[in-house]
Amino acid sequence: MRDPKKLLSLDDLPEWAVNVSEALLRALQERDPYTYGHCRRVARIARNLGQAAGLTSYEQQVVEYSSLFHDLGKLGIPDQILLKPGRLNAEEEEIMRLHPIKSAEIIAPLAHVSFFRSTIPGIRYHHERIDGLGYPDRIKGENIPLTARIILIADTYDAMTTTRPYRKGMTSDIAYKELRLFSGRQFDPHLVEIFVKAHPKWGEVEKEISAEIAALEDTRKIA
């Protein structure tokens, strides 16, 4: 039997599993291009953070693909909420907060493949907070899987620095200050310090991802 720790890339997965992954991401892209781009950026940031935090190659892959899939549950959120151009009201926010559960449920049928099974904790718990005030299960501290703690930082950084119709994105320096402000309450303080010190060395992630998405689209057009 193959050692799951040696599964280092999607190239090692069964072809059907790769095809399902691509189909899910394509469905997200068709439904909400912003969320698709967000997942791609978060995946790159989270993998880099995992590497900076000393994770193995396999663990970095798990972090990366957990991030790619973390918002798939938004496929199950009504358009009037998911695509709303302004801030959500309290009732809409409660519905939106179901998306980590929905994301995990979408990946659950693939859990018999060890790699996909490893992504589920990061997917389900990526909105849990160190102080226990997150969702959906209000777990706290080190009870939150490391993958989820990494994704939360990457997810929040991208959300803060991306311009949306209702607000302009922050600069990186302001986002770093916000992460540090909520360190120990919302975020793992050790990971925040690693991120703030390492992130400036990673280059312009958004431009890299935009180029990758454009290349992927060109490939699909040719196909």
C-alpha cells in the first residue's frame, strides 16, 4: 500500500479525483469569479506560510488544496447573498456562515482518498478563532487544526487587501497591523509573526495568480 505521506502532488492522485477537483473549481469560477480568484490567492499565500512555518512538502500540499476548496460551500449560498455588492445584514451573515460546513460536505465524498480526507479539517474550521468566538463549532486555541489556523491568516489577509465594490483594499502594511492587533484573539500569534516577517519576501502573489489564471483560460480555449 502506498504511504500517504509520499503523496506530494495531485499528479499522484487517481485521474478521476483530479477531474472532480477541476470540475469543482471550474463550477466555482463560473458561479463567482471573485471567490475563485480569492481561493487561488489564498492557496498560494497559505502554502507559503506553511513552508515558512516548517511544514513538510506533503503538509504544504494539504494546506494548499484545503485553501483551494475552503470556499466551495459558497456554491450553496443564494445569489442574493453571495453576490450582494454591499455588506450583509445579520440574517444574511448567518446563512453565509454555513459555507465552511457546506465546503466540507462537498469534499466529503472524496474522503476515501487519504489526500482529500486530510483537507477536510482545514476546510471546515478555517473560520474558527483562537479565542473560541469563531464558527461553525466555536473551538479554540490548539484544538483548531494547524491547517485551519494557517488558512485563516491567508484568507483574512487576502480579504483585507482586495478591493471590493463597497470598500478599497488595505495596503500590506495596514493589513499586517490588523493581523497583529487581533493576534492571540482571532489568530495564532506564532503564525502571525511568521507571516508578517516572511510575506514581504514572497513577491506579488496577486499578479502571479492572475497570470496563472489567464494561462489556464488560454489553455482551455485552445482545448
